[in-house]
Amino acid sequence: MSNTTRSLAMILLAASALAGCAGAPTKFYTMDAAPAAGPVQSDYAGPAIRVDAVHIPPALDRPELVRETAKNHLIVSDNDHWAAPLGEMVRRTLTQDLSARLPAGKVIFPDAPKPPGSAGVVIDILAISPSGGEVVMDVSWTVLSPSARPEQASRPAADQHAARLTTPQAARGVAGDAAELSDLTSQLAQAIAASLK
């Protein structure tokens, strides 16, 4: 085989490999709100609330789906992407989940104005990781109470909570992350609703 033929064969092989990689379609995933497991908490008479912010661990806060497979080891899936920024997607799904668990009019949608006298909720997800066939979410939430007087607005009273939530690990690998995160977010909404006074 001549050098020219060998070079041409190498170029064709490289082009074929690149074409194979380029041909793999990117899949996009979103989250689903879950119906409430029990009745709506009709006895909640506190202020309306809005999920003001959801903080995601930086290692997970990216367009690609990320899965921790072992301690200090992550797999980033180039062809599996979230359909929107993850923190905003969790915020919207959590709002839907809370709406299904609290009386009508007690949950303010993410982009709606927050009326005076309403409360805010800030979510801080510390970690989402596998553990013995389950996926564990370590999370805290802070309910910022409405201030009684305007001069207190910069330092509202805070009601803080923390939880360790678990869901069975999906057998579908990275593609199961959306279902796992949807379930954990549903559990978080249930815990927040139960903690409101």
C-alpha cells in the first residue's frame, strides 16, 4: 500500500469516526410534578409563599446530566441534557408540587410578583448522590417570614429546616436521573408543606 493510499485510508477512517460521533442525537430531559400522596393541607392559614431560589451544587449545575458513580467520581453525559437550567427547572417543579399540597392561593408562581405580606422559600441542595441502591438528596430550606414592619424588611425572620430524602436508584442509568430528581423534589415539597405553620 502506497503512502498516498495509506494517508487517504486514514483520512476516510477519521472522517467516518467523526461522522459516527456527530450522528448521535442529543436527548433532552425535563422534570415532572407529582400529585400529592395525601389530601391538601387545608388547615394551612399562613401567608402565601413563593420559591425564591434553588441553589444546586456546582458540579451538577450544568446542561449535561451528571451522575456520581463512586466516591469522588462523576460521569457527564455529553448526549443527555437538561431542557432548561437545572436550578430553574427544580424551582418550577417544586412550585407545582407545592401547589398540589397547599390550599388554593397559597403558592405564588415563580415569575409572579410577590405581594406584601407573603413569605419566601430558599432551597439549598447540598448533594445528590447514590448510596446503597438509592439516590440521596441532602437539602435544607429556609422560610423567610414576611416582615411585620417595613424597617424589618432587610432582616426577615427565618424558619430553617433540613432533610435527607431518598428514592430508589433508577436502572436506566443517566437517563433515569430526571425521574429520580422529580421524585426527590416531590418529597421535598411534601416536607416543606408539612413544616409550614
